[in-house]
Amino acid sequence: MELPEFPVLSDLILDAIAARHGAGTVSHVASVGIFNAVYLLDDDLILRIPREHPAFIAAAHRAAAAVPAARAAGVRTPRLVAFDDARELLSVPYLVYERIHGEPLGMLELEPMRTPAVWQELGRDLARLHNGVTAEGPVIGQRGELLDDPRAWPDKLAETGVFSVVEARWLSGWLDMLAPMALAPVTERFLHGDVQATNVMVHPGSLEYLALIDWGASGWGDPAWDIAGFPLRAVPLVLAGYREVVPFDDDTIEARILWRHLQLSLWLLRREPQPGRSWAERPVGMMLEVLRFFLEEPGERWRAVAPPSI
């Protein structure tokens, strides 16, 4: 996947940005994300600079609108200190956030059951987000990422040799079973849009949940879309935390979440491997995780949407 370049980020420009925000030092921070170059300003501020392309610039604008709205709804996410769209120092806007002194959960490569409290806290934050942000103010009109109906993809993947027509037929049958529930109209909510474990910050020692970060993909859509991008075995924990705050509007949430997990993994299977990227960019791992979930005891609500042979 070929990505657009970042703007010119000389030491002189970075030092000028740091000085503008009262910081004396600036240092690059490694990131598995692809949207932004990330820098640390002193020890308490994070600078995020998007790639030089309209799509990534638009993501910066979405994040600038989403973060205050999410915080007002009670979601734990770093405060936006500055959104600079004047473009005096750079050809793109940039964002400065308070730093969360923690680690991305996804970088720790832990089994979901090692951190049940984290997933439950994430569920509570998603409930606050989905039900606490109204369709008014700066987030109005922002749309979440809408992927095509995946039911044609298994056959196309079989044609390219990813798997055989036997597996394609089985996957298509599963998707056909889920489709009436997954595609039924639902009340749209404001979404984070990229809830993968690398965007979940935890305390490096206690593994306590700290915050949900990186709002560049936020927008309105089905709440089920936010309960993807992380292992399916974590989903019941997320749903348990969510339901402590507010119930879902209907009883199709498990089917819609499962559809989204299959949709994402099949969509990602159509491109080349992405080494060095997060778990949510690894489609084979995502597919294996779905199957692993159903090989264990998923519970009655999930048995109703299990693959045809289980």
C-alpha cells in the first residue's frame, strides 16, 4: 500500500512548533499508525502531523471535532490542546494533545482474558460515546467508513487462489445467514471508527485502562462497527461493560459485530500483507480469531450466529 508523504519536517520547523506550545524539546515517537507522524513535546504533550493528502488532512479535522465532543460525553481520551490549521509552519494542519503516560494495549500482545477489566472499561467508554454525543455541533455530517456488502468477496478471493471454492461457499453461506440481521436498519451513533487495541492506552505496570486515542476515523454509523478491530474473544467483555451503561437498541448486536469482523478480514485479505502494522491489519489472524472464538464456549447469544457447521 503506497502512502502519501509527510510534509517537510525539518528540525527548525519542529522546534518552532514546540516553542509555540511552550515546549523546549521535541522527539520522534514510533507508531504503528499510518495517518500521522507523532512527536513528543517535552514530556507531557503529543504532536500529531498528518500526511500531505486531502484524506489525511480531513482525518485531522475529524479528530479535532471529535475529541472535545467525546470528552464532553465522559469518554476518557486525551485533551486536545491545540488544532493549528493556519499552515504558517506546515502545509498541513497539526494537533497537539495532552500525553497519556501509558502504553498501547495492542503493543503488549496479550491474550484478551489477561486484561478483562480493560475491555470492560472500553465498553463503558463506547457506551458513553455512542449515547452521549448528539447530532449537533461540529461532529454533524461526519460519516464513518462504509464498506461494501462482503458476500461477493469469498468467490473473488477463491478466484485469486486465497482459498478454494469450498471455503468460499462455506463463508458465503455464513454471511447469507447473518445478512438479514446485519443489514437491518439501526439508529446511527457517533463512532470512534478505529477501535483497535493499539488505540487503547493502559498503565504499563498495572494494565489499568487509561484512555481511547486517535479519532481520525470518527463519524456516524452502526455502533457495531466500533466493536471490531480487536479479538472477538474480547467482545463479550466489551459488551458487558457497555450494557452496564446502556442497553443496545435491539437484539441483533452480536450478528452485526460478527458481520463486521468477517467483513474487515475479507476486505483486508484482498491486499498484500502489511508487515509492521497492528493486529487489525492482519486478516488471517482476524479470521483465525473468529474461528477460535467459536471453538470455545461463546454463550447462547453467540451460538445463534455461529458458522453453519458449529
